[in-house]
Amino acid sequence: MAAKESEAFGMRGLDFITSPPEDRLFPASGIPPRAAANAVRAEVVLDHDPDRNLATFVTTWMEPEAREVIMENLHRNYIDHAEYPQTAEVEKRCLRMIHNLFNGPGEPVAPGARCAGSSEAVMLGALAMKWRWRAAREKAGKDTTKPNLVYGKDAHVVWDKFCRYFDVEPRAIDLPEGKFVIGPDEVEGQVDENTIGVVAIVGTTFTGECDDVEGIAKFLDQYEEKEGHDVPMHIDGASGGFVFPFSSPDFAWDFRIERVKSINASGHKFGMTYPGLGWLIFRDDDQLPEDLVFYEDYLGQRDATFTLNFSTGSSMLLAQYFLFLRLGREGYTAMIGAMDKNAEVLRQKVRNAEFLEIAGSGEMLPLVIAKVTDDSPFTGADLVGELARRRAWVVPAYHLPPGNDSIEVMRILVKINQTRELVDKLASDIDDSIAHLTEHGPAPGPKRPHTGHGY
Ligand SMILES: *Cc1c(COP(=O)(O)O)cnc(C)c1O
């Protein structure tokens, strides 16, 4: 621009208001820090408001003290164990605490790994399964070229990614009609001597329900008795890992089941930190093949790493430790209990709404799965479009995986910042939207962009 406006204000910092932003060429010169910050803010203003993002499992609210811990430690690189040994110790403490929370046996020193999220945890956990399978096959003098992994199509995309990136045949099972999770009947016939493991999801992204961990484990016990192949289970507890220990302590989905050898959970979902933290937890020390661990002399100390990523921030790890101390079992139980209570209120309101019904059953995450009835004059996509138009609610509408792909559902997360006030407002906006759609039909023009279910 035009030096003129700038000169009128006696500063260059107004340029960003009157000129389009740089979006391709590396900027030739700089601008004052406030102007740069404002330019960045002007971009994110166009995003959805995280507080009204009912699509995400990931934490959108933390206490001021937690945010202080995060801000105070942004300059610490987590991987520098030699420089920040106490941060490394905090990682081990958190691993042991989660191992204890998941009813792990014995007293392993550091049973797992801190990761960037559940996705990295899944890659590492599945690699450990692949390595253990291969070692056993090599020992027995058997072929090691055709590993496969068994899971349902209710699994997160990360499992398909693992299989493609690390050369494993994906045995992704279709879900039976009218069922949104898998059990022993689905797994039967898929498992053989080349199966590196069976994955069960505890809290699926599609409906928040759980695969039948106990049933699948029993089937694998019988399978081992008959065929002599010991097939381990991995639990994808990305969401459920920090929900069910508190909401349903008697629900056995974890290391209480002997066959469960590893579990991933997202610290940044119901572990309640902001994004950037996942956990891989092993049943015991035997689950981690030694040759997946890299030892090196780095900055003067011998260090062991079992990660895909190297440098990353320490803040979220420290924030997780903050939360474990701050909340304890009692606090997490109260927080998850509050979410479940508000979810139940919303569920009841959705049940009472015209043309809506509830899907899903059994142990559930704190969320509501709604679907329009067969005689509805509008679709789920129409309804979420109307909700966005009314009060900028972000609710995803999507089709269920193969086997049930004709069913469209809406998923509404009820996290800790979804207070009763907001639940009531959302419910009345749902009613108003339905009344509007029934009378006037769906709004013309483009539908709002599809919001994925996978996070
Ligand atoms: C969110 C999720 C993942 C991926 O986890 P990130 O922490 O986002 O990497 C994997 N599996 C399930 C079941 C999930 O809900």
C-alpha cells in the first residue's frame, strides 16, 4: 500500500488493514510485532470458535493455572533429556500413573512412551506388535513376509495409515448391519498365524461406543488353545482411556484382561490437556522389543529414545502432570461425571425433539449421537447447517462406515466447557432449527463444508 495511510498515522503498522496479506513470496522486510500479531489474529478470526466446536474430542478449555504452566515452559525441548532430566522423570511418572490407572500388573519403570498424540502412539505400539510377531516367527523358522493386522471399520484412519506406511496387510472388517462396533463373531475367520495383533476400539470416533474387548479376548484364548498362535490385543483408547476408568471403574477393557498387551490414549482428549500429547502404555517391559529403542550419545549423555518424532515441546507433558496432581482420580471422576450428566440431559432433549432419535448403546463416551428419523423432511446435513447459521454451533454430520453407510448421524461432544446453560441453548436451537426446516425446507445454496468425525 500506499505509504499515505501509514504516514497519516505516523506508523507502518496499519498496512495489514489495507493490503492483502503475503501468501506466497517470502516477505522482503518485516513489520512491527503488534502488526504481525494482528495480521495473524485476522486470519484465525475466520476459523470456527473452539468453544462452539462440538465436533472435536480434543480439549478446548484448561484452567488458568494449567495455562500458566504451559506458557512458562514453551522454551523447553522435551527430547533434551540430558539438559532437562527432571522433565524426563515427569514423563516416567506419568507413564507409571497411567499404567496404574489402566490396572497394569507389576511395577515397570517406564512402561511406554509419551507421544505427539494417539497417532504416534498407535504407530509405535503397532510396530512393537510387528517386531514381536517377526521375532517369534524367525525363532520358529517361519515365513515373515506377510504380516496382517485385524480391526473393525469402526477404527480411526490412523490404523489404515499404519498398515500402509509399515507394510502390513490391513484386515479391516465390515460392521454388521445395525451394529457400529465389532465383537468375537466379526474377528473369527480373520485371524491366522500371520496376525500381528487384533485392535479393539474403546470409544469409537463414529458413535463413542466400544468394541467387545472381553469377547474378542475370550475368542483369542480359544483360538490359541486350538491353533497354538498367541495373538496379542492392542486397545485404542484414544478417547475412552481417560473416560471409562472414571465413569465405569468396573468395566474391564484394559490390562485386567491378560491378552491386552498395549493401550494408546490421547492426553489431549479426555486426559484434558491442549493438543500435542498422546500416550502408549505397555502391559510390561517384555512388550517393547529392544531393537526399537535407539541408544546414542547425545550432548554428552547416553540416551535411549523410542519415538518417531525428535524435538517437541515439554509444555503438554508438564500440563498432564499438573492435571494428574490437580485432579487425581476424584477430580477426573467428577469432571467426567459432569460431562456424562450434561450429555444425558442433551440425549433426553434430542429424544424428545421431532424427527430425531438417538443411536448407540452400552458404555459410551460423553457425547450424543443423533440421527433423523426415516420420515424426516430434512437430512442431518440440513440440520447441522441450520445450527451453524443460528448460533455458529459446529456439529458434524457424517455417514457410518461400510456395513452401515446408508446411516447418517450427527455427533455432539459434551466436554467440560459445554455447561448446562450451553446444553439448554443448543437443545432449544435444535428445536427451532427443526421447526424452521419443517416449515421452510432446507436453505438453498451450498451446504456448509463437511466436518470430519476423525478427531
Ligand atoms: C482421536 C483418535 C485417534 C487419533 O488420535 P490423535 O491423538 O488425534 O492422534 C485414534 N483413534 C481413535 C479411536 C481416536 O478417537
